[in-house]
Amino acid sequence: MKTETFRYDNRIVRAFAIATMVWGIVGMSAGLLAAVQLFWPEANLSLQFVTFGRLRPLHTNAVIFAFVGNGMFMGVYYSLQRLCKARMFSDALSWINFWGWNAIIVAAALTLPLGFTTSKEYAELEWPIDLAITLIWVAFAVNLFGTIAKRREKHLYVAIWFYIATAVTVAVLHIVNSLEVPAGAFKSYSIYAGVQDALVQWWYGHNAVAFFLTTPFLGLMYYFLPKAANRPVFSYRLSIIHFWALIFLYIWAGPHHLLYTALPDWAQSLGMVFSVMLVAPSWGGMLNGLLTLRGAWDKVRQDPVLKFMVVAVTAYGMATLEGPMLSIKSVNSLSHYTDWTIAHVHTGALGWNGFIIFSMLYWLVPRLWRTPLYSLKLANWHFWLGLLGIMFYAIPMYWAGVTQGLMWKQFTPDGFLQYPNFLETVMQIVPMYRLRAIGGTLFLVGTIVGVYNLVRTMRSGVFEPDTEAQAVVQAEASGAAEHGHRWIESKPALFTLLATVAILIGGAVEIIPMFLIRSNVPTISSVKPYTPLEVLGRDLYIREGCVGCHSQMIRPFRSETERYGEYSKSGEYVFDHPFLWGSKRTGPDLQREGGRYPDAWHYNHMEDPRSVSPGSIMPPYPWLYTQTLDTNALPARIAALRKVGVPYPPGFENGEAQKQLAAQAAKIVVNLRVGSITNAAPNAEIIGLIAYLQRLGTDIKSAPAAADAGDGSVPVAALNPNPVR
Amino acid sequence: MIKNVLSDIGGVGLYGVISVCLFFIVFSGALIWTLLQRRTLMNEMGGLPLNDGETPKFNEGESRHE
């Protein structure tokens, strides 16, 4: 038996470690600023670039892809080499991965505040950046599989399985959800519309949580927890079952984000059932993690690595019990669109992802810099500030979510809405928003303390760029051994194939029928494409991130139809590229906003929301009054929309569109004069936005009351009303 | 509504049944395969993170100097 000496690459781990610390502070600060704006809108500093609608995606992207993403790569690059007993396949690919990923993050940090966004949650980045993400992800995957191929350890530890599932699934999710037709350098339209777009987006969104925020970190848990506890995982058999059950079930669960929406009922039910089943493998994994510490709990008292890890695994357990619970339709009818969801995701983000990254950092930094941790006391401060931060964040958000959800549904004994004014339900929970900001501050301060501690540790030590290691080389001489060797090498490929099949089944069963039956979707004869001015207005709605606070999806509950009007039909969204259903109502639903107020009301409201709605927490949008509509972009946008299936007549964009746009804008200016607004410029952005808002949900109001249009479309009256409650 | 059209085009009711059956097969397969594995192999696999081949230099206790 020959022993080989080789070196693990620590430089790449250091780079990702520093990046995760820097981006962690940036992402959390952005979140804190967004949180403050929810009770003090002036905290946008009167800048359009950091107003809530644009700041929210910046925060979510920075935390998910920058903080958690770099943290994930840090852990994977450290553990993969050691589990494979091999240096990374290619140092060049490692650095392409690092610089490429961080360049993408910088691009996101520049483009999102500028309003370049697709509006699809966690997939907001525009098409050139989407392409870059694909290339960098491929670089990571090649490096991952290359390292596995040249490994000196014949067995693939379960952590690597989770990494493989991550690499494959994220690629599939990203590509399918990002299919879009460009309409300029930083503008595109999703190839899917309405219901289809919603299903694809939430298949992606849910599985981004599953395969970006969860599976890689479960792999890291299976590596770092035994390391820190200095004992093997409680049950390796359980970890195998955990893996297969989890990746098979996760992919089906996406529709639980769309319960009671216009998504077909069978897809909702499928999503709900699989979400509830998910609790089993999730808790299997959590218990496997916690039971690994049996007999080592005394270490948890002293070791910051284990302290953070235990809270992380516990938070994983809480979030994965809560997730299935929120996927039950009756619970979801209360929780959806409220801050309950925000509480849920932050248990995962702060508790699970945040704490496991801190745990890894406290493990890695002293080892890579060959020095003891600078201060155990500061690490304890970090731990308690972080834990209190999570509490102060989550509890007020639960309170706010349940309170507001109940207020939305409350009827008086006479059968009227108890709180018909949406704003009243918002003002009730503003104190909770203040408390939440305190929670966020505590967590951020804890992070800064932690980063200070880690930086001092780095400074007091000497970084070891490579770690020397030895391993026995697998026999190659005899024919039988060669056969065995080949067999082992073929296993990762077979394994990857099986994992890919497992993740594709769920997506295929749910998504493909939705496309196959496209021609059978009852289009509503009165639903027409947006006018040119409305197209530009809708693009402004997307740019400003209005979808972050306003849904466009009225669920079939009496409490919603009373408040907003007729519930939403799938046929209403056939020209919505992308869909704008939203996932949170910080403000009211806007699906039936058209015609509810005069143009002048919108004009005054957008300029200063509190002038017409005292106490509103919506920010003012003064820049919409000074910036002019980008009518030059219209031809490219109309052409792109036609490509994705909106039936604009050929050549429409050459002249006719501009003519229609000017006429509609002039009409709005006249309407504004009626409302005593005499200084409105017809080419101001606000005119486009008003046009779009006034169109929302009005198509079905002009529908014929009965009779088939004769073109296979279904008149509204023929649609099954069937409101649930 | 769209769900009516779907239920009319046939087979939609089976989707849930097929899906659960598929899961049951995958889950049972994984379970049986796992239970058939030798205990020694499982122990060996579980111990992999603890043996990374690094030349030992670092003293665990050093990080706890306070």
C-alpha cells in the first residue's frame, strides 16, 4: 500500500470566509434599514435607490446569495477536500468560482438599487447576470465532480451527497425559472405568464430554500458537527434515509406558496401533502444532529462552535415543523400574506443559516490561522446577542402576523368587515415593527462582535495556505482492483443520476401538465393585452418593487371579496409576464385597484401617501414626477412581449404604439385637471404608473354577462364562482 | 375554473395517488437498502469526517484559553 502526501487548499476557504463575514454585515444592515423604513419611511433618505421596494430584494439577495452563499462555499471547499482526501480538482476553477460569484454579488448590489429587476423573488437579477450565474455555477459543479473523481477515499460521505444534490438541483432550478426574453441590456420578460409563471417561480423559490439554504448546510452539519463533537454522527443509516426522503419530497412542495390562489386545486393539494410529509425527514435529520451530541453536552457549555451549531440545528427543527404547518391550507389561509411568513423565514435565515455559518467560522478560523480564538468571552457575547436578536425578531413578527391575519378576517355581528380600512390593521402592528428592528439590531451587533473577534484571531495567528495530509492510494495494479476502482468511480455518476431523477419527478409531475393543458385554460374573452402606456407603467411597478408589499391575488374568501372585490381567476393573468401575485401584504391587494379611485387620487397618493392616507407607512415616490417615461424602450419591449406570446399585431411598435401611448397619457392629464392637478406632465413616469394601476382587474368588469364568445373562451359569468368562505 | 378543465381532461385524480406511491417506493427502497448495509461499513462511513489525513499539529484545547 502506497501512501501519498498532498496539500489541502486553505486559501480558497479563507477567501470565502472573509467574503461571508463582509457580506453578512452588508446584507443584515440592508435588512435593518428596510425594517426601519416600515415604521419610519423617511429612513429611505429620500433616495429612490434605497426605498423599501428596491431595498428588500437587495437585502434578500445579499443575505441568501452573498452571506449564505459564500458561507456555503467556505464550508464545502474545506470539507470536500478533506472528505475526498484530495486537493480541489482545479485551483483555477476555485478562484473563478470565488471571483465570479462575488462579481455577481457586486453586480446585484449595483443593479437592484437602480431598479433592474425581474421581480421574481430570489431570482430578481436580470438576464446578463443570470447568464453569469449559470457559468459560475457550472465552474463550481465541474470543480466539485472533478474533486470527487480524483478522490483518494473510496467512500462518498453523506455530506458529499448533499453537495451533489445542491449542485445539480440549483442548476436545474435556476435555468428553468430564468428563461426570459431580453428587451434591452437590463430588461427582460419571463417566457411564462400568470399561473404558469407563478408555479415555476414558486417551484424555484421553494427549492432555492431547499437546495441552496438547506441541503448544502445539512451536508455541512453532517461534517462539522461530528468534527466539533469529536464523535461520528449518531446514525449513519438515518442520514441516508434523511437524504433520499428529503430530496425526493422537497421538490414537490413549491405549490404551498400558492394555496387558495388561482393555481389549480390538484397542484395545491399535491404541494400541501408533500409539505406535510417533509416534516419526517427534516426531523430525522435534526434528531440525528442533536443525538450526535449525546454524551458530549458538557462541551456545548464551553465551545462556541457547538453552541452555535446546537441552536442552528434546533432552529432548523423549528422552521421545518412550522413550514409543513403553514402548508396546511386552513393555517395558510390565516398566515399567508402576513408577517408570520417573515417570522418563519427569519427563524431559518438567522437561526439555521446564520448560526451554522458562525459555527463553521469559529471552527475554521483558529484552525486555518493556527492560533486559539482571540476571546471566548466575545464569542459568548456574540452568541447571546444573536439568540436574543432572533427572539426579538421572531416573536413580534408572529404577534404581528396573527394579529393582522385575524383583523383582516374579522366581521361585525351584522356581517360587515370589522376593519374595512386596511391601514387600520397596519397601524395596529407598527409597534411590532419597531420591536423587530431592535431584534435585527441585536443580531447585527452580535455579528459585528463576532467578526471583530474572528479578525483579531486572524491577526494573532499565522495563516497556513496549505495543509499537508497523507492518504493511502487506492490499489491500481491488479485487474481485479482495477475493476473495483472503476466500479467505485462509476458510483458518483450513478448516484448523481439517481438524485437528478429524484428531483426531476416532482417538478415534472406538477409543471408539465400546467403547460400541456395551456390551450385548455379558459381564457376570459374580455382580458386583453396591456396598452403601450400600461406596459411602461407595469415596468415601473416592477422597477419600484411594488410587488414586495402589494399582492395581486384575491383569494376566494368572503373576507377578501368584501374588501377587494371579485376573487382572482387564472384567466385574468394570461398576459402577465412576469406574474405579480406577490407574497406579502404590507399594503392592500391591488388586483381590483383599477377604477377604485380617480386618477388624481393616485397622483396625490404616490407623491405623498400620508396626504390621502394619514398614518400610512408607504414611502413617497417624488422621482416619478420628475423622471420621464422611457418611451424609446417601447418598441423593444413590445417586440419582446410578442415573442413571449402577447398577441400585439405585427408592426404595432412602429408608430401605432407611440400614438396610442400619447393619446392615453393625454387623457390621464385631462382627468388630473378635473382633479385640480394642472401641472402634470404627460411624459412623467407617474402617468404610466397611473395608467397601469387604473387597468388592474378591470378587464373582467367589462366582460359580457353571459353567452359564449364562440372562440372557445369562457365568459366570466360561466366561471365557477365557488368562493370558499 | 382551470381545475374543472383539468379534471375533465382525465387522470388528474391519479396524480396524487401516483405521487404518493412513487414516494413510498423510493422511501422503502432507500430504507431496505440502508438496513441491508453492513454495520462495519456504516461505522466506517460515519467515521469519515474524523479522519481527514491531516498531519496533526493543532491542539484542540488551545482555543479555550479563557
